[in-house]
Amino acid sequence: MPKLADKFLGSERERVRSSHRRTRGRGEPLPENVRDAVERHRQRQHRAWLVLTYVLIAAGILMIGLLLWPLKTPTGGYTNRGRIIYNAVAPIKPLSYYFQGAGDVYLLLVGLDHDPPHRSDAVMVVHIDLRNLRARVLSVPRDLRLWQPSGHKDKLAHAYVFGQEREKDGAGWVQKSVERLLGIDIPYYLVIDFSEFVQVVDEVGGVELTVEKPLKYHDRAQNLHIDIPAGAQHMDGETLLKYVRFRHDALGDIGRMARQQKAIDAILRAVKKGGIWRRAPALVSQFYSAVTTNLTADQLVALARKLSQMREDSIRGRTLASEPLEIDGVSYQETTPEAIASSVAFLSDFSPPPARAPGSAGAAAGEETAQKG
């Protein structure tokens, strides 16, 4: 009996499966309202996918346009964000590649003061060993009396103003004046407008700087209020600008020049420490508004990237020795041929600094010092 029941149930199951195979896909038609709802759902899905596709295509075109849109550089040439990003992340070539194979290069670094007509307050000659990543920095006093391209002697601080007024080329005038002073060729320049550099400093996250003494000054007419305590400080752009503008102590412009050099060193350390070159695309617009230069965008990015590889003792600096001079009631600084020759020799010497005698005092004015970075 059980075997008969199993046989009957098995045949019944086979009949049901056979019937299901014959009738599969031939069910009762769906009601019209259900078919309409399904069709509308399919059409909505189709439209949604079309809209998403169009949005993605438009976003891609916009992104490509932003990457390739021409950006005018301080040299008067053009670059684009795509090229900047590529230079910031691609394996970098040796620095000499970006400077026509040269082993070293001279760069004039000029810092403009805040107030019009924007005199050249901080002037430094930088000699860079492109192959071994070393640099020498010579600061030239802003009040130094020297020959101008016009053929008369005046303060170095006035060279930028004269050049702008007469030829719309303030950087070129400073460049020619310093070249004639030192007797060397300086093919590149980088002019920094400190008032425009605030955003750049904020973009790199501020700078670390040690203030040698309290700096206090208030001028309601200029709406200038400076109150910076002594000691180690983390400065944002506005505070750093006040720091470099301060000149109301016994050292006057000499002290301000030293502070401006310290500010530039602090910015370079911030770039090196934080690997800020990786954010080059975000910095490019702020940077271009703050500088005038004949360096190309490729050269600037390459220098910024290689800076992070420089050793702490590879950057050394000194100030061109000078003495105060007064002519017709106007105060100047004056140097000597011996001081010039010594400074030019320093710029060319990439050997390690001599060891100091134990217990010796700090560097005197005009003596070379290592730039911490």
C-alpha cells in the first residue's frame, strides 16, 4: 500500500510540473491600470537615468574646462590648473631641468611695503645650487645708496617706485640696480606684495615665528594697531603683516628689514613642513595676486616641491655690511667695495659653515647665519 501511494503521489507531482511548464508565461493578462502604472514607473526610471547621464557628462565637461581654462601667470604667460596639478603630483625632474640645464641660478626676492607707492622694503639675493639643493641668501639694506638705472644715486627702496613710474617695471629697476651693485647677473625675480600675501599665509595654516621683543604701536590716522607680545608665536596672515610693518623702535628700518627676512623664512618653513606644494591648485590664485615674477608656473611648483627636501643647514644667509650716511638731511646706508666683494664671495660659496668656538656670542650684523628650515 505505501508503495502504491508513493507511486500515485509521484505521478501527480510530475503532472503538476508538466502543466506548469506548458502554462509558464501565458498567465492571465494584467489589469489595464496595473499595466499603466508599470509603464509609468519604467518611463520614470528611464528619464532618471537620462538626467543622471546628462549631469555626469556636464560635470565632466565642466571639470575638464576648469582644468584646462587658461590662467594668466605673473610672467604674462598662461598655464592651467591641470598642468599645475600634474606638476604637483607627478614624479619631479631634477631642478636643473626647469632652468635649461643650469647647475645654479640667482633669484632676486623683493618684498613691497604695505602703503602706496609700495617701496621695495626687503631685498634679498638668493643663489640656489639646483643639483645639491643648497642656497645662500644676501639681504641688501633698503636705505642703501646705489646707482639707479636712470643714472643717479638714491635709496634702494625707491628703485621700485621709480621703475613703476617711468617704465611700469619696478621689478626690473630693482633687478638692474642690484646687479650693478654686486656685479653679477640675476636673471629671475620674485616680488612679494606683503599686503596681498595675507591670504597665502592663511592658506598654509599660518607660520611659527619667535618675536624678539614686544612690538606695540598705535596710529589712528592709518588705522594701524600693533600689539604683539614677545616669544614664540603662531601668526595668521594679518598678524604677520603687522609684524613686518613695525618700524617704531631704535633700529627703525634696519629692524624692520630683519623682521621681513624672518617672515619670509617662516613662510618657507611652513611650506616645507606642511608639504603645501600638494595644495598648489588651491594656492595658485592667491599666490598670483600676491607676486610679480618672471619665473614660470612650472619653475615655481618645482622650487616649492624641492624646498621640502632641503636639509636644515643647507640655507645660509647674511646681510650686506653698511654704515649710516647723511646727505642734505636725508639718512642713507653706504657700503664699501670690500663689503660687496665679501658678500659676492659668500653667495658663491656652498661649503659648510665654519664651526663656532664654544661660548662665542651670536652672529653680529653682517655675519652669516644658518636659516632654520
